[in-house]
Amino acid sequence: MWISDVMEAIDSSVNHYKEDGIKELIEGYRKIGANELSETFSNLINAEVHEKGAIPDELNEIIASQKGYNLDAIKNW
């Protein structure tokens, strides 16, 4: 899984990678100490259907607020 895939659109990444791929991403974030991202992706998997709508926006906010975040650089990575 490429980080640029996740950055492009959380919704499409979740649909593409399904639960197993997201679990891999969760573990990767956990290993590097990105606990807020790990927990929020876990919430996405574990949430009830009616709760899932706001979580991708929350993930985008968390990712975009990181120091040094640059979407164009990530896309070209």
C-alpha cells in the first residue's frame, strides 16, 4: 500500500483496500508511533455504518495538520 494512495482520498482507499488493507495501515501507523492515525483508522473499521461518514474528514484533518505535510510532494513520492 502506498502512502500516496491513502492521501489521495480516504474514502476511495478504504473501498479499495478493504478491511485487511486498512488493518495493515493501522499496524504500520502504530509501529511508527502515529497513534492518533492508528486509532482513527481503527474507528473507521469498527464504527457503525451511520457513524462512518465523519471519520474520513477527521483522518484528512489529522494527516493534513502534520508538520511538514505537503500533498504535492507525497503524490510525487
